[in-house]
Amino acid sequence: MVAVPLVRVSGLVRVLGAQRVLDGVDLDVAAGEAVALLGANGAGKTTLLKVVATLLRPTRGTASVGGLDCVRDAESVRALLGVVAHGTYVYEDLTARENLAFWMRLGGRAADRATLDGALAEVELERHADARVRTFSAGMRRRLSLARLTLTRPRVMLLDEPFAGLDQRARKWLEGRLEAFKSDGGALLMATHSFGRELGVADRLAILAGGRIALDTPRAGLDPQDVQRLYVAHTEEVS
């Protein structure tokens, strides 16, 4: 029996006003696999992630996670997801520890102080556990948002420009975390503008243009120049 992909998008259409942002997208992501979603600003990358994350309803077509429909079974789908948004979505008037505790409560979970402090230590923020986030640099806020990854065990991770604003040490930490997640059988779908090191975790590249997947190809053997050539070729074809 062929295993059902952890993420399956079929014939997905999303219309916003007069614009057809997604126009029949088909995409699967298997367990233990990472797919990097490439596309210009406005190509629909974030829209696609939001549909899979149950934050937007498709106009037509379907999206599922773990065999569960993202519309009919939205609450069950959310329990399977870890999401790293482009923005940090942290609360400036809470401390670092309070931010993580609040985020856990929103998900109907609880974590003791030692667990929260362990998550902060993972991203080298343990010395700032009691500091209010309004005092943090942009990089520290980004690391705080990533600390959430250590507190849950999702089956699917959705990431929107996850390496943006990270220094080299934090990038290396995130790469290791994502590789470990794949090794444990998780599925990754990552939107990015980068053609470089950030693609190292990806097994496949999917180029989104004209509302459709213009190319879906293995990443192995492709250097950044190869990726850029493929990107230009396939986005120009539909421009």
C-alpha cells in the first residue's frame, strides 16, 4: 500500500477579489521530506501555506494534512502542525518566558518553568527569560519565536522565510533542528526567496508562478546558480 503524503494539495484555487492567487495547485509532501516553495512576491507562497495551516479556505480544490481535510477537520489538522510565520508574533509587554507560556496555553497545553527555560536555552535566550520583549533586538525576537519549535512535536512544519533575520549561529541551529525533524519522519513545507544555503535542508524545489506549480524537481545536484537559472526560466515562461 502506498502511504498517503503528510501534506496533499489538489486542484487548489484561491481567489482574492478579482485576482486568482492560486490557480489549480497540486503538491504533495511525504513523511521525512522537505519541499522549498520558491516564487516572486505575490506569487501565492504565503497564501498556500495559510490554506494548509487552516487560516484560509480554498475557493476550490482541497488541502489535507495527515489525511485530514484542512476545512472539515481544521481543529484536528492544527494539532498536527508547527508553524513558523514570516513575522515573529511575540508580545512586547510580556517577558520571554511569559510569551512561551502564553503560546502554550493558546494551544491548550501547559509547560512548567523548567521546560520553558529549556526552550529558551536552546536558542540562547535563557539569560533574558525575565526581560520584556520590547527590549529585544529583531534577531532576539526571531529566536524567541523559534523557541516554540522545541515545545511541541508536530508531524508537519510550515515555514515562511524561517531564516530571515537570523545570525549564523541561529541559522545553524535551525538547520540542525529541521534536519532532525525530517529524520524523525516529519514533513516540511518552506516558502523562501533564497537560492543559497537555506535550500540545503530541502529535498525538492517547487517553483510557484502564475498561480500554479511551474516546476517540481529534486534539489540534489543543484547549486545556487542552477536554482536561479531554473527559477528565471520557469517564472519568465508564465509572465
